[in-house]
Amino acid sequence: PTKLCREKGPFPPPPIVKRMNLNTSVITLWFDDGWISQFKTAYPIMEKYHYPGTIAVAIRFVCLPGFINWQQLRFLQAKGWETTSHSVSH
């Protein structure tokens, strides 16, 4: 595992950013489990259309083959994505 995968929590919560205009509707595009394809395939498509998404991550899977890592999660957060808990082990 890389150094990024050896990090230990607890992590500080991300800053809360006001994004919603109360006069508009909201649709959340939610990606489940934290698969690497969500970073490599879904993120570029969403970025093309300027849509942030939400990724639900089971933290035990972070950094395992086929799953997203901590650096990629931070990148998505910096791009406006929300990260939600999908428990520890799904």
C-alpha cells in the first residue's frame, strides 16, 4: 500500500460550503461503494457538464484494488463532490 493508504483517522470534517439557492430544485447523483471507475470514468463525465456528485464510501475498501484512495477522495472533495459514509465494511 502507498503512504496515502496507511493514514489513520479520525479525519477533520470537510468545510461546509453553502451551495444551494432555496429557489431551485436539487438533484443528487450518488455513486455507491467507492469503485475506482467512479473516479476514472464517472468523474470526467460529471466534470464535463460541471456537475458535482456524491460518493458513498465504505472506508475498509479505500485503497484496496479496484477502489478509490484517500488522495482521490480529497481531489473529488476539492472539486465540490460530497463524500458520505457507506459504513466501515458495506
